[in-house]
Amino acid sequence: MSDVEVVENVENRPSNFIRQIIDEDLASGKHNNVQTRFPPEPNGYLHIGHAKSICLNFGLAKDYQGLCNLRFDDTNPTKEDVEYVDSIKQDVEWLGFKWAGEPRYASDYFDQLYAYALELIHKGLAYVDELSPEEMREYRGTLTEAGKNSPYRDRPIEENLALFEKMKNGEIEEGKMSLRAKIDMASPFMVMRDPVIYRIKFATHHQTGDKWCIYPMYDFTHCISDAIERITHSLCTLEFQDNRRLYDWVLENISIERPLPHQYEFSRLNLEYTLTSKRKLLKLVEDKIVDGWNDPRMPTISGLRRRGYTPASLREFCRRIGVTKQDNVVEFSALESCIRDDLNVNAPRAMAVINPLRVVIENFGEDEKLIAPNHPNREELGSRQVTFSKEIYIDQEDFREEANKKYKRLVLGKEVRLRNAYVIKAERVEKDENGNITTLYCTYDPETLGKNPADGRKVKGVIHWVSATDNAPAEFRIYDKLFTVANPGAAEDINEVINPNSLVIKHGFVETNLVSAKPEQAYQFEREGYYCADSKDSTPEHLVFNLTVSLKEGF
Ligand code: ATP
Ligand code: MG
């Protein structure tokens, strides 16, 4: 129903420093095309931070008529899994982007990477080291102190070749040897102090099986993969700023086709009340703090999707936050406004009663079918029938026995309008032995369907309702932020900052039309909030609705 998207206006797309660089590169003839890539490691599900990188990389390719590759950066088989590969593909497509050709894998290049490692050894630019990981740390030095050369640093080239061969053939134990680039143990950039470029790992790889027992490190792999794929602008987050030295060093020292790709860094997305680290999100899943990677409270793309966020709302969020080199933390409300703006325009309206109070309209007779518009200002979204009956439910919050003038809902002896229906008057209540109201008795004014009372009585309040005889029972999952602190990433023990009320479950009723609600299709439950049917647990027999976002800011 909702195929009108938040307007993604080209004119109003903010320029950024990366666009300026691309414009210059195209103008000067340094490049005549734009080729980017999105390079996730398949060690978890994508989160909202990745959405920023996806929108940037795929967005640039789209705007400059270029291409963007999807490349799995799969050099660490022990942490990776095809489940993650599949979810990543699904999330990128769902966000609305298309990668060029087939998905690529860094592991596709293992043979070439191995050959380039041999080239470095031949050139005297790489050596097999036998320092243990602890010794290596000691030899590395500190930010204020130069490192020391490994005693194995000046082995003859032939010996390096022979040992690297043995590493590859599985003849050396894990941790006993590694291949290191021979750069500068006194460099002010720690990444340049003879970084390890290959390590031994007896692990089965999800793509290459047991073919390899040595695996290349990220810094060696990434730049070469970029060059092989003829990437023009390789975009990553600021933590890789220093690694750019190594990126350039590797490419300059191997015989790979020119022009070489260039790495540019932008600031990562940090969002209040949100973890944006796959490792930390994995822990929430493993510790069963949440119901899997796509729990609607998770900041994963699949969690936001299950929660009712639309692809357009996430793209709009990425557009609004922009791309800079400044570190900052985005307020959570910025994300919520994007989905609210989308759903305000696109979500059909419906009625749901979350805390039901039974109401009997004493002077009403047979059931009546009333017509309710699906959207207050979009006629093209049509209308639907809702049953009005002698017994209805209203929300407990919408009735008080006594109240002052500020309370614009139903009060004993006073009137209120029922949305899309009549004006009713509260006559009396029935209570149980504990004093709780069990039934509210009302009368209705038959002359008020779609019009004000004829005698000029003013009825200010409007409340929503659901027929008590023609409805569908529903479970409502009302979510709040998962953490009690704005920066959960800084917490020593994550369990200490979990919001115990991040999920509250209520049972009520929705209009019968919602039995066919499709998962992820959001509705505005009038006066309650935006909700969508849960893709995992909702069935026509047992409807489950997730709160996507409240109607007004109040997070
Ligand atoms: P995580 O710490 O969650 O594992 P990562 O950077 O290790 O993140 P990758 O799979 O390597 O995850 O990331 C793929 C791409 O997404 C990289 O280019 C990375 O820079 C980018 N990215 C990851 N997190 C963010 C973020 N919070 N904001 C913007 N870009 C991000
Ligand atoms: Mg990573």
C-alpha cells in the first residue's frame, strides 16, 4: 500500500568532502569512472552504522553512473559464517541497492595474494618471523618508544621462501611463525612497524574449505582486493587513517596494475543508546539478552526491518546525517523522526485498543458497518468498513469518572466523539469487588455520525475504539530503548545498563481488517503509535504487533 517514499531529492542532497574529491578526480582526468565497494566482514549481521557506509558507497556509484561491488572481507574463518554472508546480501538488497555483478570475496584472491606475498619476499620486503605473539608485542615498542628489529628480520631470501612454503603446506604449528612486511620498526605509525601480513590458522574456511592454513591479514588483503577490482575511491571509517600508510606501501611495492586506488576516511556513525559493534551485538545474542540478531530492539538492519522501519527511512536518515570527518554522536530521535515522517505520509490508519475497557451502549441496536478513511489526507488510499456495535472497547486511559477541563476524553456524565463514529455519553460504571471498573455504560446520539450535534453542543475530544463482537485479539509488543545510558558501549558490564522495560507486552484488540496485516507493513494505530505485524511470531490466529515508533517524540 505504501509505495510513496520519503522524497529523495537530488537537489537537496548535501555535498560532502568525498563528492568534492570525486568531482576533482573526474575533472582532472585522474579517473574517468567511479568504482566503489562495500566490504563487510561476514562475522555478524549488519547494523545501522553499516547502513551509513552502504548508502555512501552505493549512493556515490549510483549518482556518478559508476559501480559498487559487494565484497566479503573474509580473512578470518574462525569468526565468519555463511549465515552472515546470506544476511548481509539480504540487507543490502532490502535497503534498495544493487551490487555490480556477483558478490565478491577477498578469499577469491587468495592465490593472487599469496603470489604478491612471494613478490615481497623476493624483493627483500617480507620475512618469516619466529617471535611468539608476546615477544612480538614486546619488540613493537610504544607510541613514544621505537620498536626493535626481530632477530629473524635479516634471514636470506631463500630461507624466507622455504619457510613460507612450509607455513603454507601445514608443516608449521599455529603461532610459531608468521610472515611480516619489512618496513620500519621505528616508524611513528605503529601499523608500519613490520606488520604481520600472513598468519597460520588451521581453520576450515566457509568459501575455500581446507585449501589454506595460512590466511592474509586485513591490511594486506584489503588494498590488493581494491586494486584487483579497480576500485577508484576506497572509503572507510576514521580508525583506519593510519592504516592508509600501509595500504599505500603494499600497493606501491607490488607489480599490480596502475592507477592505484586511494583510501579516504570518514567518521563512523555513533548513535545514542545504541551499540554499533558486531562483536558487542553478538554478545547480546549469545547471552540471550535479545531474541536473536533481528530482535526489534536491535540496531541491526534486520532488527529495524522487523520493527517496521522502511528502507526509505533508513536511506533518509543516512542522507540527513551526512558524511564528514568529525566524530560525533547522533541523537536517537534523529532516526525516529525519519521513520515517523515516512509513516505519517504512508502508513494506513487503523484502530487498536491496547488496554481494553468494555463499554455497553445501552440505546444502540443491531451492528452497523461504518466507513473509515485509511488516511486523513490521502483519499487515494481509500477506506474500509468497521463494525460498530452495542458493545465496544475503548482504552482505559480514555475514561475517567472525574476529571478537570484539560482532560479531553470521556468523563462520567460527559460526551466524547468516537473516531469515525458517533458521539457517546458516559452514564454509569460497574465495578468489581476491588473497585476496578469492569463495564462502562453509555448512550449514543444517533444524529452525530459524521456531523456535530444539531443543537450546537460542543464535543471536543475524539477517542478510538474497537467493536467488542467483531474484532481480532492481538498481542502488542511495546518497545523502549534497550539501554538505560546514552553510551552503552562504554559500560564495563553491559548487564548493568540493560533497560528492564525495553519490552512490555499487552493484550488487546484490533479491528478485524488487520487479520490480513502483512509483516513489516506499518499502520498508524490511531492515537497509539505506528505498529507492524511481527514477521516471526504473528499469525492470523495470534496477531502480534510491534511498536515501530510513537506518534510524537518522547524517547
Ligand atoms: P564492527 O565493529 O561492527 O564489526 P567493522 O568496521 O568491523 O564494524 P565491517 O564488516 O568491517 O565492520 O564493516 C564494513 C564497512 O562498514 C567498513 O567499511 C566499515 O568502515 C563500515 N562501518 C562499520 N561500522 C560503521 C559505522 N558505525 N559507521 C559507518 N561505517 C561503518
Ligand atoms: Mg571489521
